[in-house]
Amino acid sequence: MAPPTPETLPPIEIDRALCDLCGACVALCAPDSIQISHALIRVDHASCTRCMKCLPACPVTAISGGVQ
């Protein structure tokens, strides 16, 4: 079986019910795929490289996807 690539990994998802909008994930997102605007957080899946740096950065584990 081939190792996963960004194209084959599940997309990053943020549980808005858990997210406290702290911005830790935003600060680590190099392509600026995660943005907070008007008290809402969103992921631009087209620009997300699925580097997974956001997953461990979230203090409330609101982010899922990528390698499980």
C-alpha cells in the first residue's frame, strides 16, 4: 500500500462547537488556509497542504482530519 499523500488524506475539519477561536492553528498555518473572520473559523480546503501542524496546536482538540 502506498504511503498517504496530501491528496489522499481526509480534509482538515474544525468542530465549531468545540473551537474557542484561540487562533493557535491560524498562527501555524503557513498557507493561511485557516482563517477566523466575524467570530467564525473556516478552512480553505483548496489551499490546505494537510501538513497537520494545526492538529496538535489546538488546545481543545477541535481539529480533525488528515492522518488519524
